[in-house]
Amino acid sequence: MPTPDSRPPRRPSPEPAGLFAKQPPPEPEPPAGPAWLVVPARVIALVVVVPFRLLYDLLRVVGRGIAACWRFLIQVLGAVAVALYRWVLRPLGIALWWPLRMLGLGIAAAARWLFRYVLVPIGRFLDIVLLGPLRALGRGLAWLCAWLGHGLAWLFRGIGRILAVVIVLPLVLLWRYVLFPPLLGLAWLGRWIGRGLAAAWRGFAAAVVWSWRQIGRGLGWLLRVFIVIPARALWRYVLAPIGAGIAGTWRLSARILLWLWRTLVVAPVRVLVVIPMRWFGRNVLMPVGRGIGAAWRVTVREPLRAVRQTLREAGRDVRRTLRRTFLGR
């Protein structure tokens, strides 16, 4: 009879196989290599490869975003440009073409009218008022100078005859009937001849002085009557009124031309060009510029700032990891 101690040992019941069966623990992977080679390789990969990989992925994502934003911005700007051309510039050009054309035709017509009915009559008036009297004055002066020349010629001829009578004839008579006969009796008539010569010389000097004084008075009277008085009257009653009329006509023409310029050119240009362009720049170009600046800030500047912050944080993490790996802190 078998004893209790001689009983065979109980075998453990097999565990049920299936979904809930215990899996054997994973076997440890064999080391990839010695530690002196693996650790530096991992550190180099962490320090060099991983940041460049992160930077490449980040730049790729940023480049796609920038390309998408650029395409969107180009499409928006193209649509804005097309809409601006179609709904603003083209209607504005069509609206401004006819007023500007009519303005140009009006200015040309006004210029032709001004030339035909203002400048031409002014020129004819100046020709009649100024040039005609000047021509008549020139002819009168020429006639006056001619008669004055003839008068001076007769005057100098008379002066020559007077001088011949007053000087030459007395000298001839003096020599023939006074000087020559006394020379025959110079020995005993010298004293009386000297006295007679002195008396004759005094009379001759008095006659010459009187004749020259009368000639000067006559010439002064002729110059005053024929030159000074006509010139003064010409200036006072002809040239001064003509100059005043020309100055008044020129001032009136300048005021008319200035009023026409301000009314027909400056005011239409300001109303049709300056004010619409100012409104267009204030209400269209400035909002478009602000939108472009906001799009640039959102698509370029902010992503670049985020990339720079990310690179800084990655550098800090890398330095922290290397410090912990090699220094243990």
C-alpha cells in the first residue's frame, strides 16, 4: 500500500491558452555597440541632425504657408486691381474723358475768341493810337529837321556874309585906305597912325562882340522855338497819354487772362482731378496699403518671429540636455 509520502508530485495545471494568456517578457535588445561609440553618436545626432531636421521641417511648413499666403495675396490683389480698374478707374476715365475733352475744346475756343476779339482789336487799337501818331510824329520831326537844317544853313550863310562885311571888308578897307597910305608918311604920321589903329581895334572888338552876342541869342531862340517847345508838347499831350492807355490796357488784359485761367483751368482741374484723386487715395489706396501691411505682418513677420523663438527654445533645450548628459545637472 502506498504511503502518503510516496505519492507522486502533482503537476501544475497548464494555463489556458488564448487571448488572456500571459506573454513572455520581451528579451532585451542586444546593445548596438560599445558605449564609447554609441553615446557620442547619439549626442552628435541630438546636437546636429535633430535641430537641422526640425529647422528644415519648420522652414518647409513656413515656406508652404508663405507660398499659400502669397498666392492668396496675389489673388486678392489681382481681384482688387481688376475690380478697381473695372469699377473705379475705367468709369472714372470714361467720366473724365468727355469733361476734359469739352474743357479742352472750351479752352481752345476761348483762346481763339480771346485772340480774335480781344488781342487783335487791342493790337489794331495800339496800331491806330500809338504807331500812327508815332509815324506822324516821325514825319513831322523829319520835316521840322529839314526846315531847321535849311534855316540853319541860311543862318550860317548870313552869319558868314555878316562876318565878311563886319570883319573882312573893314580889314580890307583898313588896309587899303587906312594902313597903306599912312605907311608912306610913317616917319612923321606914326604917332597918329598908332592912335587911329587903337581906336579902330576897339571899335572892331566891340562890333565883333555885339555880333556874336546877337547870333547866340538868335540861335537860342531858334532852338527853344523849334526843338524844346515841340518836344515838351509832344511828351505832355501825345506820349504820356498813350503810355497811360497802354499800361491800363495791359493791366486789364492781364486781369482778364488771370480770371479766365482760374475759372476755366484751375477750378475744373481741382474739381475733376484733385478732389477725386484725393478721395481715391484716402478711401481706396490707404485701406489697400493697410491690408497689405497686415497681411505681411501676419504671413511673414509673425512666422519669422515664431521661428526665431522656436530656435532659441530648441537651443536652450539642447544646452540643457547636454548639461544633464555630461555634467549631471
